[in-house]
Amino acid sequence: MEKKMRIATLVTALLLLTANTAWAQFAESDPLDSTGFVQERLGKIDAVINAEIASGKIPGAVALVARNGKLAYFKSFGFADIDTQTPMQKDNIFRLASMTKAITSVGAMILYERGLFQLNDPVSKYIPEFADMRVVSEVDANGDVSATVPATKQIKIIDLFTHSSGISYPFASNSVQKSYVDAGVIDGMTSRDITLAAQMKLLATQPLLFEPGSGYVYGLGLDLLGYLIEVIGGKPLDQFFTEEIFTPLNMQDSYFYLPKAKSDRLVTLYAEVGEEGLTVSRGYESNIILDNPRYPAGDGQSYFSGGAGVSSTAYDYARFVQMLLNNGELDGSRILSRKSVELMQSPRIDSDGDQIPDFGLGFEVIVDPAKVGELGSIGTYSWSGAYLTSYWIDPSENLIAVFMSQVRPSQSDIRAKFNTMVYQALE
């Protein structure tokens, strides 16, 4: 409680960065209606984020909204580090976690558009270790897989995009969890001196949760898709991202592992632990174990997780999602064709209640806003990251939004509130 009061006191003294800076793609907004927002209502975002900081649920945040290609809202709040009272800046760097998946999906589609594979090709055509997969059929009382059966179908490349391959995560509580953990399969972010190739070949020895293409389970399929990019593209995933995505889009602060010169801009990772409130994460407070809470700074910079490993700024990531909103192009750099983006944002996996989202090739897609039960638009596609980051792309409103904070575990619903505050401000 004392820590929460301290945060509240500090945040009242912090100057917020409120300028709508005109950078590259985003033209400067005027205070009237060129972005289609009621500026007074858009300003209500400030109070909602500041209230979350004052309550001790988040240390700080960066939020960005752009509409019609113009920057409508871009501000930083609170602290990048509470103990040192370091103010959050708009160019602070955040761990994207699963927001990396969209980047990997785009990377794979780049190679697809070059005719190097078909989406319905079996993964084993390029990575033979996945040719003879088995499906778990029995688990004993200790959680050990006691029986498997041969998979009757091959994992298709498109199954990796949509989490329909039967590949899970070690942190997920299901019938293959203990097998993954015992084998040494990791969740994706690590400072250990291991490689993506070695981990994916280890993953190939594990049973699938279900027949490929027959269900949905959130998992390491995007790490495997990243390895497929390495195999087909002929270069390490970090090099591929830099050359094919980050450099063409002028994403100057996006990396798997940070250069030392930029490591001081990495936001401290916090954990919300009971009555203690926010404490600096030690890496083991949640079901996702992070062996180095200062990741991606530090040692062992060899594992390139296509599902979780990239860190970036809100602005850099906004350039990436603006490219998608623009049907694959930004500032004269075409990354994908319009037809590829159309396919990616088309739902392939149908929802099943609250457990399975409508999912396209790398994104959750809103098919029915009434079913979601919150403000939104048909066709909006989005995802979030484990450490309290999120983005969405709304083609019907010509809108993108990015939110960044760094807490896990967290009880905060600030990402949902941010979504509401953006939509309520539209004219």
C-alpha cells in the first residue's frame, strides 16, 4: 500500500509528453477534425491511464493512436523505472512478447510471395524432423504422456499462423505440458546460449496435442514459423527481420537483442504481487518463466523467438501496423501485396465461445462486435503481448492504436480501457 501511495505521489509531479510530433508517415494532426476525433474526448485517455498508474497497477505507459495516416494521439505516462524515478519517454523500448508474432507472420508471407513455398505445404517438406509426428492419447496421474498415436495428417505451414498445428507452449496447462518441460522446451524468451534450430528440432520430438488442423491451441507454432523463415530464407531470423522489415519501414529501435547503446531505454519489467503491489520482476512470478528479467539485454543473445522475442518502441510498432493498414505499403516501401494482407486479416479459425478467438494468419479478427461485447468494428484485427502491450488495426475506421506497458502478472485492465477510450472519442 505504501508503494502504491508513493507511485501516486510521484506521478502527480511528472510532466507528460503531449506533443503530437510529426514523424515520417504520420502527418501532424490539427486540433479540429482532420483525424476524425473529438479532441476533448480523446484527451480523456490521459485520466484513465494516470488513474491506473496512481492506483499502483502499472508503472507507466506509452499510448499511440493514428487515423487517416495522421498521428492523433501519442503520449508517455508515469515511469520507465519507479525506484530511480526515471520518467517514461515516448522512445522507451518495450518487450513485445507475442506482438512479435505479427512480424513473423509478415516475414513468412514475404517469402510466400516470392514463390518459395505454398501455405498448404507440409512443414516437413522444408524441416524433415516434423514428418512423423504423434498425437498424445493418454496421460497418467503424474501428468506424463503414457501413450501416443501416429498423426494422420501433416502439419501445414498455414497451421502455424493460426495455432491449429497441435503445438502448445510449456507454460500452458494441458496434457503435453510436462513432456515439454521435462524435455527442455522453452517458452521463447531466454538468455541461454541456445539456437532456434536446436529448439525446434527438440520440439519435433514432442507429441502434438491434437491432429493438425483439427483444433486451436496457443503455442510455439510461430517460433517454428520463424525457423522456417531461416531455412527457406537462408539467413538468421534477426538478419531477415532487419533487412526485410525493420530497415524498409525505418523501424530504427526494433531488435531481438538490444545494442548496449540503447539498453538504458529498456523499460523495467514489473510484477503485481498480492498486497505488495508492483515489484521489480525476478522472472518467475507468473507461469511464463523469464530466466533474465532484463531480457533482451544481457548474455546468451542467440535464440531468435518468432513468437515472442522482439523488443521495440510504440512508434516503431505503429509504423509496422500502419503498413498493414495501408495494405502492405508505407512511405514508398512495399512489404506485402494487398491480396496477402487481405488473406491475413480473414478469419480462418472460427471462435468457440470465450476459449478460441476468430483467428486469421497471425491475428485475432473481430467477426461480430456484439459477440465481443465491447466497442469495435467488424474486420478489426489485433493481438497483445504477455507483458501488458497491445495493438489493433481497424480498416473500417482507417485507424491503428498501440499501447505499451511492462507488467506480468497483472490485474490491470488498462488495455481494454484504452480501447474503449479511443473509440468513444471518434466523431
